[in-house]
Amino acid sequence: MPDYAYSVFSALGVVLCFEPVVYTLRERKPRMRSLAGGLLIFWIGLYNILSFVDSLVWGGNTGDDISGWFNGTGYCDIGARIKVTFPFGILGSTIGICRFLLAAIGEDRGLDTPERQRRRMVLEGCLGVGLPVVFAALHFVVEPFRYRIIGVTGCQSSFDNSWLTLLLSTIWPPILSLISLLLIGTPLPITPSLPPADTYPGLVLRRWWSRRADLNEEWSLIIPPAITKQHFHRLVITVLFTSLIYLPYSLYILIHLVTVVDIGGFSWARVHGPDWGVVVIMAQDTAPATSWIGIVLAGCSVLVLATRSNTKKRCTSCVEWIDTHLTRPGSLLALPKHHSMAIDHKT
């Protein structure tokens, strides 16, 4: 049966991304607009769109003849690659946000010229878009077959159980999460034994801590600052939420691959042999917990913006609609579930 909870909350995740996108687009001052922040919401929304569509297309009963399921030709060739690059798009965007914050609260923030703004946006674009493209190309090296189609979660990429998969793909999300957290940094504790905070230009909160008096004075004046106090807080909390959520999630994936999967050597002839065109189809009743990462990130993004009155109204309306139509006795979410099975399908 379809996993109605996963489908509904994936759709809700898409809706929740509208408000941050609108907020970013309405920012008329280029120096206060973070391209990386918009890309972060773009990746979260895109992942939830794919999750919602996949849960509808491949959400049938496990007792059905799944050999007759749509084999995803064309759609999964793109969708599976987008999902495998999702972590790099998310984490690259958070690093780009840190770069934007460093420039917004720096000593030379008043000298931000259009040329510097363009260079900053190019850098943020490279982190939020270029980085995922690079890792998508690298992942092709360790794909032993075309892709997988799993019940409810739909299109999923394949990976070879080899050390090269760890090197080219799995090990990088935890590293990027740590880089993002190191860039944000922590303002406390600051001990006398440490050098002045200005010597840590890569740590956003330490730079804010060392310049907090000047920044608070600037934020209290009528003169337009490089970034408003509320916008600064939103972006910092967004980076912290995203990094702190993705770090344990990516570590779990890495540890699972190292401890549960039998890691072997890599062979190009074996990985890209005659089985590379195979499409593996597996039935499944419900989405695993790891598949809810897009929904969780969407929820966190709207929590950051929850102080805005229009966001509160939209969230309240969505929750009331779900309570009325889906969570009461006799609703769709109350339907029973079935068991899972698996088969292989070749194109």
C-alpha cells in the first residue's frame, strides 16, 4: 500500500519551502541576498518533490505484480542522480552561507562593490551547484548498475561495495558537515589563552563575538547595514540546524557501510560490465527513517522563519488541514500495511 504519511509530509515539505524562497526573492538589496541560502531551499524543495512523486508512482501493494511497475526510464536516470548529489548540494550551500555571513559582518563590509558581490555569488554558485555536479560525475565511477527502484522511495542510485565508494562518495558528507560547523564556529567559551577572535576569520560566530558591539550599533541605526540582525540570526540558525542534523545522519550511513556491508576491492571491468544496464526493482511498504531527511530539513527551515506572521498562518493552515483530513479515525493514514518483497528487472 502507499505510505500516505510519507507522501503527505513530502508534499508538506515542498509547501514549507515556498516561504523561504519568497523571502529570498523579495530581498531587493543584492548585498543582503544570499544565493547559497536560496540554493539550500532549492535542494530541499527538489528532494521533497521527487520524494512525493516517487511515493505516488511506486507506492503500490507488495502483493502486486511489481514486474509491471514503471521501470523509470529517463525519469530515474535523472532523479536517482539528483538524490545522490543531494547531500553535496545541501552542505555546499551551507558552506556558501557561511562565506556570505563572513563577508556580511567583516570590517570591509561597507566596501562591498558590485564586482565583489558578483564574485561572491559565483563562489556560492560553485559550492551549491558545481560541487554536486562534480560528485555526480565521480559517483558514476562506482555505479555497478543503472539504478534501483524501491517501493515508496522510488528512484535510488546504486553503489559498489568497495573502498573506492568510501573515497569518492560516502566519506565526504561527514567531512563537509564538519567544515560547515567549523566555519560557523562557537563564540563561547573564549579564554584568555586563546588568540584574539579576529585571528579566526573562518569562524562566523567568533567574528560576530569580536565585533558584536559595532554590529549592534550598526543594527540599531537607520543606516542600512550589510545584513539585518534578524537575517543574520536566521542564516546562522539554518546552518547550525542543517549541519547538526546532517552530521549524525551521514555518519550513520558511513558506519553502516563500513560495518555491515562487506567492503571489497574495486574493478572497473566488474562494475561497468554487462550488468551495468540492470534496473533493480524492490517492493517496500513504508519509507525507512533515513528517507525522511528532506522532510526534516524542510521542517527545520520553516522553524527558523516561524517568527514571521505569514509563515505562522501558512503552517497553522497546513496542520489544521492534515488534522481534519488525514489523522482522524477512518482517514487514509489509518489503513493497514503489508509485507515487502524484492525482484530484479532488466531493461
